[in-house]
Amino acid sequence: MQAYLYTAFITLLTVALLFAVTFNVGRARGKYQIKAPAVLGHEMFERAYRIQLNTIENVLMFLPALWLYAIFIGDKGAGDSGMIWLLGRIWYAIAYQTNPAKRGYGFLISLLVIAGLWLGAAYGIYGAYLKA
């Protein structure tokens, strides 16, 4: 079954991104000797930790919007939008880790993609409601 191939692939890549940012936090914990449950101590660890939390927060909005868009509008558009979202989140993570002041564009890209997916899904749901 390949009904939502693109959306499913983006979902797998999103999980991979979550693994990567989680691994990065663990690596930073060891490197900067931040013992659990502490979340403060070294700036580079705190950056990695904030990247992880911000990514999780973003994923909570992204995945439902992605799947609703795929179901009510189309899989290909959801997949294309999801790839842009992933690139934005990777940009965000790299920028935040190297210079937090430069993370804004990656954040903006991912937020705009979520807004577009949400609006598209709302439009699709409304259209389906009118046909029902």
C-alpha cells in the first residue's frame, strides 16, 4: 500500500531528526559533565537541550497538520512541505548550536510550513464537510 508514501517518508525522517537531537543532548551531557536530572550548567549543553525541546514542541504541531493535509489535500504536497519543514528545522538546529542569534530563519521556515499545512488541511476538511 502506497497511499501516503511521501507523508510516511517525511514522518520517518521526522523521527530520525528527533533521534538526532536527542543523541546530541546525550553527547553534550557527557562532554560537559551535566548529570541528570540537571538541565543547566554549560551553555553548549543548554543549547542542545533547547534545540531538542523546541523541536519536540514544533513536531507536536507539524505532524497532525502534515497528516491532515495529506488526507484531505494530497500526499505529494504534504511530502514536499514536509521536506521544507525538515530543512528548516535542520537549519534551526545548526544555527542555534553555533550562534543562537541566527536561528530565526530556520524557525520561521518551519512555522510557515506548519501554518500552510494547517490552512490547507482546514480548507480540505471544510470542503469535505460541504460534500457530506
